[in-house]
Amino acid sequence: MGKKITALVLMLVMVCTLIAGNKLTVLADSGVVRNTIFTSMSDMKAKLGANSNVDWSEVYLTEPENAYWTFADQKKPDSTVLTIDIAKNTYRSLEMLLDNGYSLDYNTLAAYCAEYLEKKEGVPDSFYNIMSNCLNNPYLLNKPKATVTATTYNGRDYSKVFDASYYAAAYPNVAASVGNDPAELLRDFVEKGINSGRVGNASFNVNTYAAQVDAEVLNNKSNSSAYKALGAGAAAPLGVYSYSLANYYGRYLGHYNSLAADSGNSSEAAPEKDTSTSAAKTVTGTYTEGSTISVYTGENISSAVANQRPIAIMIPTDSTAQPSYGIGLADILYEIMEEGGISRQMAIIPNWKGYSRLGNVRSCRLYYIAAAREWDPILIHFGGVAYMKGTINAADINNISGTYEYGTGGKAPGAGYFFRTSDRNAPHNAYISSEGIEKACAKLGYQTSLRQGYYNAKHFTFANGVNDLSQYPSAQSASRIDLSSVFAYTKTSLDYDASSGLYKKNLHGKAQVDAVTGKQLTFANVVVQNTAWQQMDKKGYLGFNMVDTTHDGWFCTKGKAIHVTWKKTSDYAPTVYYDDSGNEVQFNRGKTYIAVAQDGKAVKFN
């Protein structure tokens, strides 16, 4: 079985890197000629056993190569293990190939997936789902054509670089072949035109952009710690972002925003800086928010709070752990199921300073990180699970953990700033103070002000005045939101209070209160977010697909509820909610509670 897994890993690398044509790179002053791709299994095996810097250092690789380079263990090529990290990186590499229109034969992978699912007794887990996503690549052999509109190609918006009228006029032979349908013209541009050097509109010159990017890549690599570690006499770095023009388009359009941060393969700890376009992820320091209208609640706040990163603190729902300290400060409160048939909460708190006791604090799960990222918080948790490895310790995540950050390993950043009390039994007695958070951030070098490139100035669209949903004839009465089918242990529910215009939250059949104030938690908006999920293993650990564009849910406010769909397109992108007419839902100003519900578990309205 071990040899079969090893062979599969090698096959995955080959499949995700096999491209048409063979390009060679001559490294300056070294005389070394190296393939930019693996062309055979024997070549891959040979490279696995190599220790040459020109074979393995990221300063001599293009960005698509860097996306998969950590698959291989140079020291133990025969003990390579197929893990969820490898699967994720395989898929992220495929994202870069998606822009190139290559035809890949995944028959072997398809057969493996079928065998794997059979061994899982028909229950798909996270690994299987990622592999299935790879198989759904529209460029695979014997797969249907890509879905194309006048401006989008498989859901990716090309309007910034493509104008159908311009393209048809500039290339009349193309128009004569495919017609004047904007969608078919865009299909030709993406699948053939880009790498043939055709221009999509009058305003974007990909060659000029590529020259800027390559100059920046060379500069970054020349000043990187990886290059300096090679010592005097090392060949000059490779100042090439990609050998495919399609990848420059993908970079410009923001297709790979989370690639460098998640893959762990960038030459520096932080995601790549890109000053050429606002579409791509950039990190250039502090962002200054000029508005004093909260992005969380739509209400007036001070400039100091507006420019402060929030915390995202993990808080339990266990009956013996109630009440929690500071949970009422949450402008956004998530509740999601975890293993053992119990839910957990994550409180997004922007105004977190000045409190002596916050929590109690419990462990995190991988899907909470996906939910947290769009708010770019400082994540406060007490450990986690092995599935978080590679994400919780990624360069873009700032976390403070009371123990090993992913449960089975990792660091314990800021652990010394947690404290336990004697009024409750462990594990329900771990807390942290605002002062402890500030000291931990100072020690760990975490930025407490808004981070350029991660902060989003808009999440919800807030109504001018009051949105009572009266404009929707299909709106249901929702004076009580019963989530007992979603969260069976806590029997979570919310009751609408007409006098305040807010929903009051209940837990275990009684009011859920903040231990600091003694007041019941209240929310202006309630979202039920139906989400694809899977059981990860026999221990019952769950996975939720928090980045999605196909799922629905409910939006509740002012005692009514409407059906919605939600979309989140990347790690740091906001989750956006739309009504059945495709219009963005207007939230009322105030706090929001988000119940992430497993598909198949229905909410009830009274």
C-alpha cells in the first residue's frame, strides 16, 4: 500500500505539471540546464533524490513550480505520504493550470478516487472532495466544455482584460471562425488567444504587466533569505513569474490570491507583494480606515476602533461552560457544529480592549479559520486538531494559542498569556485578558492595526433606514428561529422582540447571557447558512466548505425571513448574501448571528 501511495503522489505531481511543450532554463553563470517541468516518472524520481540547489531552491523556480514543490521530500523519496496538505496543494496547482486550457488525462486518478470512496464505505471526506474537484476540471479529457458567459469563464471574471467588440474587430479571422457571440469570443481568447499573444482589449498590455511582475520577482528573490542562504557564487535567481502568459492574466485578475499564503512555498514568510494591481493580494503594511462607520454593524464607531483589527475568539456552547465572558461584545457571532454532536462559537470582536477576562477559550477547527479570514482577525484559541496544520501556522495567520496550535503539534504562540480560574473545572476555565492579548501581539510581532491587503472595507450592505422585508411577498414569519435540528445538543433558538427590534438568543432552553454584563445576547440580523460538509474520519471530525458559490440559506430580520443564496469566492473575500432575484440582501444596522448549518438539517420558523 505504501508503494502505491508513493506512486500516486508522483503521478499527482506529474498530472498537475504536465504541459504542452518542453521549455529549458539556463541559469546565469552556472551552465546548468534544467527542465521547467517533469517529463517522465524517472525524471521525477531522479529529482526526488537530488540535493542540488538548482533543482530544489525556490529562487530557481517559477511560481507554478513553487506551487507544488513541497510535495517531494528530498531526503526520503520512498516514504512520501499522501496527505490532505498534498491534496490541497495539488488542487491549488491545478488552479494555475486552469488558466492555460491544457487537456489532462485523469483516468488513473478517477479510478483511484472511486476505489478510495469505496473503502470509505461511500462517505466522502475532505481528501476525496478535493480530488473530485480536480476531476471536475473542465479541461480534463472527455469532460464537457467550460461554462462561459460574455464576461466570465468558469466563473472567473475577465471583463478587466477582455472586450468582445474589440477582440472581434482586431482578429476578424477569429470572428469569422467562431462568430460574434461574446461568450464564444471569450472562450477563444482564454483557450487559444492568450497564449497566442492576442490582445483582449485596448487598456491592458500583458507584456508590459509581465515585465513589471518579472522585475519584481527578480528583486524579491535577489533579496530573499533563501537566496542569501545559498552563499557567494550562487547563480542569479530566475526572474520569471511563469512561462505561460495565461498565468500573468490569472495573477492580474486575482485568481491565486491565497496560493502563496496557503501553499507554504513562497520564498519569504509573507505573501508576495504585488503593487501592479489591486486585484491581487498585497501586503504593504497598515491600512488606514477613514470611515467611522463599522464594517461589522454599520453603526458609528470611533476612529481608533475602526482602525483596529478584531479578535476572533473560540467560545464553547457546553452547558457547564455558561455563561462566557465578553461574548456579548461580538459584532459577528458564528455557531457551527463540531465532532461529538455539539456546536462551538467564534466571536468576532472589534472593540476588545480593556477587559480583564475573555472566554472561556476553547480549541479551534479548520473551518473556523476559513470563516475568520474574511475579517482578518487575531485568532484566539486553545489548541486545535491535526487538520489545521499548514493553515493555522501559515504566514498570513496571526493566532494566540494556549497549547499546541493544531493539537498534535505546532507552536503555542502566546500560551503564557492565558490563565485558568478555580470557579470552573478544566477545560472550561481557560481565559485571556485584553492586556494579555496586547502583550502577546507585541511579543509575537502581530500587527493590531488593520493590515493592508487583508482588510475588507465592505462586507454587508446596510439598509438606508429599516429593512423590514416587506418588499418580499414570499417573506415568512420568523418570530422564533428554531435551530434545534441544526444544533441538537444546545437546541439553539432566537426569539424576536418587537419592542427592541432585535432577536434574543437562547442556549439549552434559556437565555444566553454575557457573564460580564448579565445581559442576553441580541442580534439585528440572523443568517442561516446551509453549507456542504463531510465527516473527515472515524473520530467524527467535520469539514465545512466555507468557500462556495452554490449554496443557500435564510436571512432573518424584524421578525421575518427570506430565502437567500451565499457566495464566498476566496479565503479573504467577504461572504455575500443574495435574495432570489439576485440582489444583495440589505442588512439592518446592528450585530449579526451566523448559524452555519449542515446541508440536510433544516431551520424551523414560528
